[in-house]
Amino acid sequence: MNPSKPCAEKKIHYQHPKDFECRRMNGPRAKTDLIVQGCFVHSTPNESLVVNEDMVMGVRGGRILFMEPKDKLDALLCSFEMDKENLMTLEKNQFIIPGFVDSHAHAPQYTFMGTGGDLPLIPWLQTYTYPTETLLNTDDSFARDVYEKCVNRTLRNGSTTVSYYATISADATRILTDVIECQGQRAFIGKVNMDTNSPDDYVETLEESVKETHRFVEDILARKNPLLTPCITPRFAGSCTHELMEDLGKIARGHSLPIQTHISENRDEVKMIADMFPQAKNYTDVYDRAGVLGDKTILAHGVYLSDEELQVIGERGSGISHCPNSNFTLKSGILDVRKVMNAGIKLGLGTDFAGGHSPSMLDAIRRGVTAANTLTFSQRSDQGQLELVTYKDLFRLATLGSAELMGISDQIGNFEVGKQLDALVIDPEVDQSPFDVFSTDSREDIIQKFLFVGDDRNIVKVFVNANQVV
Ligand SMILES: Nc1nc2[nH]cnc2c(=O)[nH]1
Ligand SMILES: [Zn+2]
């Protein structure tokens, strides 16, 4: 891979600390071809876990050109005029999976991730979250430090795409954008909007919020970096007026941009929203009336949504980001994933740090399995056969599911020919691996061990758009 030009050459706002190595690629597309031979593991719309042994994949300009049995290698190299020098052959127990897609995370909250789990959502926001975000909002060098460590950490943990919330400041959001661009991650980035029911030093007027949102959108669009998408981000109905949400919906539609927000996460929050918006039928109706439910809307949590609300969400083409670690940590509740899947609603997986206390999508997969298992405890035998949610389902949500939710499954999410290569090389036998492989293990056993016991030590290479970023 061709490492980056220094950011300074491309009029970047962000100044790196002296020892920081900027990995921004020369343009968004990998310059050289890449050929990978080995075992490919991914999901398709019909199957949660597909294992393709002994395959060869060709990648050109970042895109997957072919995926064929390895005995065709020489013929493929010849017909696509590819150089064998660019061949990467995986070792025996190594395998390659699509990059993880974290459909919901808060970059400024990375600062206090792992603490603050003593409170439920609303006091947690007031006690830990708003004060921390206020600090990043006003201190550029602190924001830079936090964002650099946050993006580095998510990439190392295999999140090739993340949908981030920043803070209410367009300038501070630009620091996050610079850092993401330098480190080569694919991301949705949101300047957060809050014009009511918020601390005096962490709130905007309606006019400021709209003006700053335009400024933030223009900054990202002007970069013409296809890996970066501005995402319109009304924090949640609890911190936005109807008028602001309406204006934000218009901005999103005007530029064809995605929207991200929170919905129905916690019982007290649902009651607070009902009190704030007495004219609305329910939480979903608050967003629907404001025009923020479209086919690019990512709704985090959705734990307490009624069947009627799920139906409206499905009809609008919006989807849900399941954030099980956060739901457990903030004691919010448990999303019935099977119900959402059966309703045919788009569903992805998110870490929601620092509500969740891990930046790792492997952790999100595990918590998702635990959440689904926990729901079965209260199911009675007279309620019929349980439809289990398995680790394979969670693997799909962490990759293709989140990509579908974010509306980018035509570009990433699995190894379909024509998509861009966002991928992780997994080495189950790396030095210091947190698990062991035995001769009795099947390939599927090894994959399952990685998903349940593995960590970032096993993720030995990370590719975004065929550029190696870790
Ligand atoms: N988990 C979580 N829920 C929210 N609802 C409104 N803001 C937040 C937030 O920052 N985290
Ligand atoms: Zn959140």
C-alpha cells in the first residue's frame, strides 16, 4: 500500500502532534491491484455466515473484480493483466471477513468510556455526557487528542465504517472529520443538534443550529472524499424543538443525506418525550410529524417501540441500530431483535460508546447474543417454539446489516463482486492470541472462537477501500 502524503499538502485544518503518522491515502482509491488467496467469510441477504475456502479475490481501484476458486488464479491474473507481486496468501488458519460497520457511536464520549455506568440515561446525560461534550466543544487540543485516540481505537478493533456523533460545534466536528480523513476510515459524521432542554453552556438557538449544520455539511461535501458522509444529527427529541427537527429534515432531503438520532431507549425518556410533545401519538410520531423519518434514517435503540411504531418505521424505510452494550450498561432495556427482524425493518449493530463501555464490534456481537438469550428466560413454554437469534445473525448485523441500515450496502458489507474492499485479516494463532486453536477445531469452530473470545490482537490487517490502514 502506498502510505499517505502529509496532510499539510492538502490544506487540512488539523495540525498533527509531531510523532503522529498520517495515514491518509493518496486519493480515495487504492492505486495498486490487490489479490488475496485464502478463506473468505461473510454474510449474504439469505445466509448469515458463508464460508468460502480456497478462493482468490482480485481487487482493482478499491473494488472487488472477481472472487473465484484458487485453481483459476493463473488464468485470472492473465485475463485481468494483474501482477503476481500483489498477491497476498493467507496462512492455514487465517481468514478474511468484511470490516465491521458500527452504526452508532459518540466520538467525544470516548473520553469517559468505561466509567459512569452507575446512572440511567437521563441523569447520565446530565452528569457525565453533556459536561464532557462541552469540554471537547471548547478545547480544540483536547478534542484532537480524544478524536485521534478514538478513531485509532475503532480502526484497530476492525470498525472500517463508523456512524459518529460529534458535538454541537461545527468547528469541533471538523477536527473529528480531519482525524477520520487522515486515518483513512469510512464514516458518517454528525454535528449534534440541540436547541432545548439542554445545559445553558451546551445548547444552540434554532437559527445557530441550522446555520452551523449548513456549515458542517458544506465542509464535508467540499472535501469530495467518498469515504466521508455528513449525517444530520438531531440528538433526540428530548433536546430538539419540533421546528429544529423540521428544518433538519429539510436539509437532509435537500442534500440527500442520512439522518441519525435516538429513539425509545429508556422508559423515563419515553415518558419525557410524551410530556414534551403531547400532540404526538407516540415517540415515532414525534419524528414522523417533523419529517425526519426517511429511508436514510438511523434510529438508535428502539427498545420500547410498539408494533404500530415499528410498522411506521418500516413504511418510511427507516431502520434501527441495536446497541446492546449500552442497553445493559445504562440499564435501558433489551431490544427484541427477532421481532424487529420479523417486521422486515432494517437492523444494524452499534457500540454506542460511551453508553456502551466498549469500542469493539466483537463486544457488540457478544452482548447481542446475551441480550437475545436473556429475552428467552421470560418466554413461557405455552408461547410456542422460540426463534433463536444466533451469533451468525449478530455477525451479519455487524457487517451487512449495518451497511444496509446506513444505505451503503451497494458499496460495502460483504464480498460481492463490484463492492469496495473493506476487510479484516484474522489470525487466530497470532502471538498472544486470547484463545487457542486445536487440531479438532473445524473452520466454523475457529470463526466462532474468534467472534466470542478474540480481540484486536487477532485483527492483523485492516483494509478500507483496499488501502491497508492498520
Ligand atoms: N445512549 C445515548 N442516548 C442518548 N440519547 C440522547 N443522547 C444520547 C447519548 O449521547 N447516548
Ligand atoms: Zn447514542
